Amino acid sequence: MLIVRSLPDTHSKVAMPVWEAVANSMAQMAQDLKVHAVVVISQSGMSAATMSSVRPAAPVVTITSRPDICRKIAMLWGVIPVLSENAGKSNPNVLARKVVLDEGLALVGEKILLVRGFHSDTALNTPSVTVITV
């Protein structure tokens, strides 16, 4: 099933915001690859809110080290908040695999997406989407 979104105005000289383009791409990848989870590592909750806003086909597992952010993101659509002191301190690929296995969301050999790199200061944004085989 194709996810239908409004088509961009091809005549506009204004580009779509990067966060919106990455979120749309992530949602399409989640659908196309039949991933079992979209893992987001977030310190502010911005990445979780951004990914949740496009309603991906897989749950958005958001890992944060901050209890206040964990409570805040619990209110977002499709988000499973995970509090971990390792968020931002350990290898994100390893952490993503561990969390989805611990949460029972994916089995060894299944695919997940890891989204990271959004920052409240757009000059510091380095967003990426990584396909990980658990």
C-alpha cells in the first residue's frame, strides 16, 4: 500500500523543510521495508514529535535519558517512550537493537529504522535514517 501525501508544489521556489522531507521519507521506508519499529534517540523530544507527525506504519520507539522528555513524548501518537541512561552515550545502532529486542518489537533478522540527528538549532541538524537488521 502506498502512503499518499500531498504533492509538493513543483512551481514553488521554497524548499520543503528538511525535517519534513526526512519524516516523509522515513514513513515511506517504514512501509516499503515492513520494518517493525522506528527508533529515535532524542534529548529534546523534537525528533520523536517529527517522526510521530507523519504516522508511520511502525511504532516510534523513542529513547531518551531525560525523565521529563520521556513523560512528554508519551503523549505523542504511536510513540513508545524508553528511558535509558545510555541514550547519546553508547553506539546508537547497538542501543536500538537492544531496546527493540527488550521491548519485544522485533526479532533477530527483522528490520528497524534508526532516525537521529535533529536539533532545535537548525544549524546543528544532521538528520539521518539508518536501516538496521536486528
